[in-house]
Amino acid sequence: MTKYSLLLALLIGMLLASSCRSSADDPAFGPASFSPDGNLVVFSHQDGGACFIYLGNLSTAAAKRLTKARSGCEADPSFSSDGKLIVYSYASRNDRKSSLFIVNADGSNSRQITPSETDDVYPVFSPDNSSVYFARSGYFGHHSPIAASRQHDFDLFSVDLRNNKVTQLTYQGLYDLRSLCLSPDGKELLISTARYPIGDLFEVYPTAKPQSAKLVFQPHVPDEPRLTGPTPAFGDACYLPDGLNILMIAASSKDGGNYAYNVYLMSAVTGAIEQLTKLTGMTTGVQASRNGKSATFENEGKMYLLDLQSHSLKPLQWSGLNN
């Protein structure tokens, strides 16, 4: 792979990533987290350069603000396993670093759990809700005059919720990190990243000994972008509840110019790939329900509910946004 083809892969991949620092080019909806009973989802919605967290009822399509922030960007919300708490990242302004907060599921008692001087994203609760795993960025900026500033230099951390003690888990200094997912048994952390000269990757780190990746995946889909050779462009990896399958989003291009981003299912055992949607345009933020029956994602500014058995799609036309 040439440096030029890798640069294109990284630029495509950045479109799959959501940043806690909101911009007009970011998706209207961030990845949604399902409540344990599957009736609710919590997600970030962008409007007017700010983004705030909403709680959405899947039966009524009614959404309501969860917190009272007036500016900045709330992102990456995730339910605890008992559904009582929600963890999220928050930057008070687009030029500020993001910290992690926990709030009760009814919106009460919001409290900060990581320092303001760090830059923390993608939080997820441990299965027993005693700690939160997350990614920390060590650098916000860009190395190209044509690239927008983004978070870089990532590693994985955890914070003990009994004393707010933060522990660094990896020392990888990853240039890019697009998603973080905890396996259903809590033993593995799955990330979407990219490395030179390999390109886009999924890497699995054991939570007990996370110093290096236990598994590395580089899936290929039909009609994936090609320049001088295969150039995968994928991200947003998340486990299904069985721990044996992974949902992901990947790009394809039949004519070499117009990219379509769709949801795929990948076996973590055999690597087999199945395409679940047939969409055009940009798709981001796929997340599975805890019973493995459905998933949500954004495509071209709209959120959808995907039935993982029938592959049918339902647009989620939320009422109550921007209130």
C-alpha cells in the first residue's frame, strides 16, 4: 500500500469516526446505547454546532434531553448493565478537552469522573458497573494543511468508580481510534483503528493483560475501495451478545468514486462477512441491542433501527429533539 492509498483510507476512516468536538461535518446522531430491556436508547444529537444527549423511547419515538448543558458537546453515552446509570464524555467548548461524566438514567446527579485536563472518549461500563473503560487522546490537531484537527495518540484506560482512580491499560500511542467496545463477558476490549502501512484494523485487547493485542482483524468486503491495491475502509466495530460475532460499517465503491457505507456482520471465529444493509451515502455509529435482536445506526442524517434477523429497517423519527 502506498502512502497515498493509506492517506485515502485514513480520510475515509475518519468519516466513520465520531468526535466529541462537534463540527458541521460530524454526523447528526452519535452512536446509540440500548437500555438493558431494549426499550430505550441514549444518543447524542448535534444541532447548531453543539451536541447534547437525549433519551429515546423506541415504542413512541419520543426523545428528551437528559442533561442541562447549554453549550459544548456531550457524546459517547453508554448505559450501565442495570440501566440505572449513563456514562458519557463532555467538552464544554469545541476547543476544550473532554472529560467523563456519570448521570442517573433519569438525568439527575451528574458528576465528573475523570480530570478536566485530560481528553477522554468512548466510555463503557464494566459488567459489574464498578469501573469504566475508555480511550484517552494525548494530542488534538492535524499533520496536514488539508486535514481538520482531530484527536490522536490514543491509549486505553480504566477508572475505578469507588475512588476515581485512573489506570492506563495500553501504551500503543494509536494515531487513530474510531470506536471502543467491551465484550459481553467483560474480558476483551475491541477497538477500530488504523496503522501504517497496514491500514484499517480491528484489534482485541484482553482486559486482564492489555499490553498488546490478542487478536487483529482486517476484514474485506466486496467492491471495497481500491487504488494501487486493496484499501479497506471500515470501523465502528461492536460485539453482539454472543461474543462470537461483530457488527461493523464498511465502505464499498463499484465505480471507484461514489462510496456506499453499509452495516456488515463478521464472524469473530471464521472471519466470514455478511452484508446486512444496502444503503448509499455515509453510515456511522452502529450499535447492537443487548439481546442481539436489533441495532441502530445513522445514515445521511437519519437514525435507523435494524432488525438483525430480517434485516428490515425502520426510520426513527424522533419527536422532542432540540427542546
